[in-house]
Amino acid sequence: MAEPTELLALSRTFGDPVLERWERLVSLETPSADADRTAVFGRELAAGLAATADRIEHPPGPGGDHLVAHWNGRGTPSPDDGAPPGHTLLVAHSDTVFPAGTAARRPFTLAEDGDTVTGPGVFDMKGSLVAVELAMDLLARTGAAPRRPVRMVVVNDEEIGSPDGSRLVARHAEGARAVLGLEPPLPGGALKIGRRGVARVLLSVRGVSAHAGLDAALGVSAIDELVDQLAALRATAASLPDAALNVGTVTGGTRANVVADHAEAEIGLRYATPETEQALLKAVLEPTPVRQRAHLSTRRLSHRPAWAMDPGNPLAAELVALAGTLDLELPLGSSGGAGDTNLTGALGIPTVDGLGPAGAGAHGEDEHASLSSLLERAALIAAFLQSH
């Protein structure tokens, strides 16, 4: 087994090849739901992981193939080994929020400081994929291996709520001892030990059309009903702790002189605890009409459960202690955004997220990340996998 300091020293010699690999992955654009580009990227990622992985799968999905990589490690620990059986699950995604062509306009660039890289997806989260490749390479080069089996799930639809990828995360979370999320860290490189949950719901209203001047009383305005429903939902959200509601889109009606017979709104919900989640979802999914002849229907478009922060997270404590042996600080915090680790955290599986390289500007023009941080994270991941 390699010493953690040995892994870190070795990792820091890989700056140039890491930059080359990082640039390659960023140049292969992966907008969510672009199956053709996802396929090209998946083949490239698989080629890089194949140097160390024992098996790679490409489960199909509506937006193209996802990727699941397996490492056998030294085998399932026995009771005599002092550890319970189970595998370690790494959770990642390949898609970005940027449309095709962004990389040509804003290509991967290394700043004059020799450390900061910019480009679409460098921080969220292609740098993380490079870090895992390097972590596994470090173990192989030092004659080490993961202590227990490792699986990495890379979904291609995380940025749109993992409508299909979440099933893969759930499947491979079964029997996992620990889950390491490879999303970008919080400011200062802090790991995430909790996440607010999110959901998107489409609220549709059917009313009765009528002439707005001559026969208004014969009609039922779907728009008026929708406005009243949204006002009631805002009041409910305001009464719940750590709840937020955002009306993202509103459509309805045909013309000003016709009582609207249809209207709908897409509503975004955020919540920090399971209790608030349950109350808020009930209010949105089970509305009561204000008008007798109005008909309401709802459809849940996506859902990620709340992962409540636990300051005593034992997996985080292990990582913080391990980072200390490398003279690296590893703060902890909770994220206002959601991700695939919401599911594993909510299920009670020991989970930590934010193991990607430090940086900032996710989803924006100023997205950037740190090369030195990537090298450190790769060493930390390798050290954890070989000892835990």
C-alpha cells in the first residue's frame, strides 16, 4: 500500500498530461440530451478509464449511453479485515449546460499563473473525471489497489435533473458502503455533507371559455384560477422552514376578449428537510380548486429528495483526517443546489460530495478550476480508496 504522501508527490508530477487530458475532455462537448456528442465523449472517457478499470459498461438512455466503470480492487473485505462488506460508489456526470459551439468560442485555456484553467465544463465537472482517471493511475503505478470494489456511475443527464440517470445511481447504490460525489466543491474547496432537495412540477388548469364582455359569467378563467393557486402556494412555502418556490414559466389563454380555458405553470421547489419536502410537495401535487368548474392536474417533472446535513458525518471525518496527513485543509458545508448524491444521502448511505477540483463560476462565462487542486484531489481519492 502506498503512503498518502507518496501518492501526492507522484500526482504533482502529472501536471502536463493532466492538462492535455483535461483539454481533450472539454473540447468534446456534451450538452444534455445530445446523444451523438454523448456517445463520442463516452468512448473517449472509456478509453481513458480502460487502462485501470476491470470492466466498463454503457447503459443506454433516452439522451444516449451512460457509463459505469468497475474496479475489482483487492476484493470484498472479510470480517477479519475489520470492515463490513460493500463497494465504494463514485457518482459523476458527463453533461454540461453549454450548447454545442461554446468550446470553439471559449476554448480550454491555462492562465498565466500556470494553475487556473478556463473553459466550458472545466469545473462542472470534467476536471473531476480527469481526477478519477489519475487517482486510479496513481494506485496502479505504485502497485496499490482499492481496498474494496469500486464502481463509478457517470450519467449524461444530471444537469436536467437526471430523469433517467437517477435509476443507475439508485441501482449501484444498493450495497454501497460509501458514496463519493465528484461534483465541484463549495467555495474554498469545502466538501458537501448535505444538499437541499429540488423538484419541478407542472400545474395545469382547465377552465371554460366564454366571451369576456357578453358572457363572462358563463366562463371559468383558467388564468385567474392559476393565479390564485400560485398565490396560495407561495403562502404555503413562506410558512415552511427552509422552503423556496419559484414560478419558472406561465402560459395560458388565447386573447383578451376570451375567458381563458387553459393555463399552466412550471414550478420549482427547494427544501432542506424531509418534513418540509413532504409538506411542500403535498401542497403542490394535491391542490384544491378555488372555482367549482375549474379542473386542476399536476405532473412531477423531476424530483430529488432533501439530504439533510449531518455535522457528524463519519465519512467526511475520515476524509478530513486523511487530508490532514497530506497537509490539506478540507472544510465542510451544505449546498443550496441538488445533485445525484441527494438520493444516496437521503437513503442514509454514508455520502460526501464536492470532491472535484476547486474553482468557481459553474454554468457561467467565468467558469474556472485549479490544476493544483485537481492533482491534490486525485491523490486524496486514491489514498481513500486504497485504505477504506
